[in-house]
Amino acid sequence: MQELQDILVSEIANGVLTLTLNRPAAFNALRNQLLSELADTLDAAAINDDVKAVLVTGGDSVFAAGADIKEMASLDMVGVMNDIRPTYWKRIAAFPKPLIAAVNGYALGGGCELMMHCDIVIAGDNAQFGQPEINLGIIPGAGGTQRLIKAVGKSMAMQMVLSGAFISASQARDFGLISEVVIPERTIDRAREVASLIARKPPIAVRLAKEVLLKAFDTSLDSGLNLERKAFTLLAATEDRNEGIAAFTEKRKPNFKGK
Ligand code: DAK
């Protein structure tokens, strides 16, 4: 376990790296230090072949209550314009391997947005999701307006962003914001099971699948299908594809090498 200032970084287990946001006294508020550690750790994980998937959690009681309001308070308009934070978010969004979130408690503002940067979300039934920035006279600033509406549709996204109201874990699941709800004691273990399952799959196919799926958010059907076709074709050149097909034919488990 490596203890950075704001994040705990686990050893890699079964191909899964676990990152635990670690500012419990501030409800894991996402100050610059935390975001930079997250971006740096993900950049390193992206080029580490041993990391097949990354699990992000805030632990047992809170995921993250948003940007650090106390830190944000000192920024005027020019300060916001020159803020380094968008560069951290860009790096997090560009992480090419599967990012799984395990959410207990509050995922608010930037915390909800961080969760939406993750590809799969498992939540405890104590989780609450919201974009309460409106109460501070601002709006979501890390993709919340765009990603939320794509995840939950217009009416619920408007309700959440304009009123600042929170939704429960079961509502979030019903609206497609997250994929599973479990008891809070199971959240991290269940997310780790999902991450480990993915970590056993052929890494190049996983990576291309993530890229092509995410493209569906911002391209036409035609270009998305073109990209899918190209990725599908590219995979025909991998050893893992031959291994997967051979293993099926020979009725044995595949041994994927990421080649
Ligand atoms: N920032 C800083 N400290 C926070 C915090 C936050 N977001 N949330 C909670 N804390 C701190 C509290 O100040 C308190 O610390 P002490 O005062 O005791 O030192 C401690 O955590 C516990 O909080 P409470 O005493 O308030 O606990 P409660 O159980 O009563 O309430 C709560 C929990 C989460 C409902 C409440 O703390 C709350 O409403 N927190 C604020 C939630 C919120 O408004 N979140 C949105 C923040 S704005 C951008 C990208 C992103 C963003 C902006 C720009 N760019 C790239 C440009 C994102 C903006 C946001 O997320």
C-alpha cells in the first residue's frame, strides 16, 4: 500500500489497482492535491501492463462530496479561467483501461462527476447522488451537465442540476447512472469482483471496447459503426483473438497475454 497525501494506492491484486480517496474529515472533497494525485496515478497505471483495471472508491461511508468548496472560494473569474483543474479531469477522462467505481454514501458535485468518469459503478444502498452546485451559484464544471443528461435523460438531469436534489441508489440504478446496488458492506468487494472479472479478459479487446463504447456518446451512429468495424478488424491481428478461439475449440480456459 502506497500512501499519498490524499489517496491510498493498493498493491495490484489480480490485475486490479485500487485507489481509495482519503480525506475523510472533508468528506473526500476533491482538492487540487487529490485530483493531481489521481491523474498522476492513472497516468502511471495506463502504461503499467500489470494493471488491467482500476477500482476507485471513497471507502465505506462517503465517495466524495464534490470539489473542495473552501479551496474553490479563493478563485475569482480569472482564477477559474486559469484553473489547472480541467487538465486533471482531461487526464482522468483519457484513462484507457476500465475504471470501476465503488460508491458508498455521498457522490455529489465533482464526486458525482468523478463517478461518471468511471465506466462501471457499483453502489451501496446508502449512496446518494447529486449535482448541488446550483446551491453555490454555480453549475457542474467537470462534465456533469453533459455526462449526466446522457446517462439519465433530460428530465431527471434537469431536475438534479436545476434543483440540486439528490437521488438514491435505487433511483440511480433505475435511471442507468449506475449498474448495481448492494449492501454497503459489499460495495467494494463486489466492485472488485467485477474489476477482477474484466482483468481476466483480453486486454487489447477490453481497451478497444471501452474506446468504441465511449465514442457512442459523441459521434453519429454511422461514424460509431465505422469505428467499431475498424476496432473489430484490428483485433483479428491479435494473438489473444487466436487464443480465445483456440481455447473455445479445445474446450480449455484461454491464456490471454495482451498481444
Ligand atoms: N468541500 C469542502 N469541505 C466539505 C465539502 C466540500 N465539498 N463537503 C463536506 N465538507 C466538509 C465539511 O465542511 C465538514 O468539515 P468541517 O466543517 O467539520 O471541518 C465535513 O466535511 C463534514 O461535512 P458536514 O458537517 O456538512 O456533514 P453533513 O453530514 O451535515 O453534510 C453533506 C454532508 C455532504 C451533505 C454536506 O457537507 C454538503 O452539502 N457538502 C457540500 C456538497 C456540495 O455542495 N458539493 C458540490 C461542491 S461544488 C470544475 C470542476 C468541478 C467542479 C467545479 C469546477 N472545473 C474543472 C472548473 C465541481 C464543483 C463542486 O463539486
